[in-house]
Amino acid sequence: MKKFVLANVIFFLVLATAIIKNTTKQIEDEIFTAKENIRVLKSEFENVALEYDYLSSAERLLEYQSQYFEDELIQKNINDIKIYNISVILIRSKILKLL
């Protein structure tokens, strides 16, 4: 009877160890995935923060205009800006070339 109980205890301990090890491996994989996602998001955040810091303020844009472009830049109304579909223009130019 003692051997049977001892065998059951050992079997239970081996089974519990395997379950704990498997669960730990799954948790480690989830932690690794989360760390990788955080690393990518930090990199993206740094790029966005850099862009925001250097390009968002009107004073800085005016400074860049005077420093690099002098009188080349003019203010435009946003309603005057048109969007062109490049694919349609390319298709038309190819058709014209064929004719």
C-alpha cells in the first residue's frame, strides 16, 4: 500500500511539474510578444514625438521658412488644394502615347 501511495505521489508531482512548466513557457511567450510590441510602439512613438516637436509649432515652421526658403513659400487656403489621382493621369498618358 505504501508503494502505491508513493507511486501516486511521484506521478502527481511529475504531472504537476509538466503542467507548471508548460504554463510557464506560455507565459514567457506572451511576455516576449508583449515586449516586442512595446519595443515597436516605443520606436514609433519616438518618431512621432520627434516629428511633432520639430514640425508642429508655427514659430518653428516660420523659422524654417525664413532660414531655408526665404520668399518661396506662400500661404494657401486649404480649399484651394486639389488632390490628383496619379493612376488616372498615368493611364491617360499611356493611352495618349499609344495613339
